[in-house]
Amino acid sequence: MTRARFRGQITGLGSTSGVRVVVGRWRSSPYGAFADAMLERPDGHRVLVAPREDVARLIAATYVFDEVRVEPVEVGVRGDHWRLRSPSLSLEWAVGRRTWLGRVLRCVPRVVAEATWFTVLTDPVARLVLPGVRTRGRARDGREWYGATDHHAVVSLTGSYGGRDLGGLAPIDPSPRFGFSSTPRRPSLTSVVSTVEVGSGR
């Protein structure tokens, strides 16, 4: 088994069209800086949009998808406004104030919040406070740990997928079925350190 650590932000987005999207913007990883998107259509079809083959292989070894698209993915940030662009997916969303959860997370020393052992304590709390959310568990081909350090609400969304308008912002309901953990029902942006352990043969 080999471990990889990713530092960045995860944004969970629901839309009035029924498409739910999880965007990862990773500033630091063994694969360099990159962005990816996982989306589930209203009919349950799950799609990974990844910028490179090696990134796609790792994510597909961790989560479950019906379709994998390898195409350029760019995420830009200007103040509180975020934008994702790829050939098939276009998103713009605005990030609001830090939530009560974000204020709590900011009180935890970063070295503690990022440690995999700390998820023994945070996982039962996450299950209770944020139904469907886990901070540790079995991934598709190994294990994964989430260490959250901040949390903000998302307050608006526009975008399209496959040329079709996604509508406006909506709760992430039902939860997308990518793996052992989901995002909170309320659209939000979480600063996180993700530690992934997968089989060395992947």
C-alpha cells in the first residue's frame, strides 16, 4: 500500500437541475497542483472529470464512477468568486461567510487536524452533525482520511454540463454516491487535507 497526501479545498454543489458536483482544487499533491470534478446526474450516472490520465487512475481507484473524462480542468479564484472551466463542465460559484463549523475547525491546531489519528475522534462527530459525511473509512482500493481545517457556505451557482444549463444553487440531495463519504447537504467549501492509501499496483 502507498499513501498520498493532498492539500486544498473541496466544494460541494447542488443545482436545481438535479446535477450534484464535488470540485477538488489541490494546491499541493504528489501530482502537483491540479483540479478535478466528480458529478452525479439526476439519473444516477456518475462522472469523473480529471485533467490527466495519472490523476484519473488514482481518483478512480479511490471512488466509483460510471464514466471517466480526461480533459483540461482549470479552477480560478478571484476574491470570493470561483470558476471552473473544462470542455464539458462550466461552473461559477460564490463563497460566503465562515460557518459555525469553520470557526470550530479553526480552533484546532493544524498539525493535529491533519493527522490521520485525529479522525478517530472526528469521524463519530461528523456522522452525528453532518449526516453522510465521514472523515475516515475504506476507499475503493484502500483507505482515506480527511482532515478539515476550515468551512464556508456557498451562496450562489451558475453553470452548465454537456451544454445544458444547471440552473441555480440547491441542496445536495440526494447525496452523490462516489464512495464512503459524501459532502454536507448544504453547499459549502471545505479546506482539507486528504490522505489516500491505495494498492501499490494501481
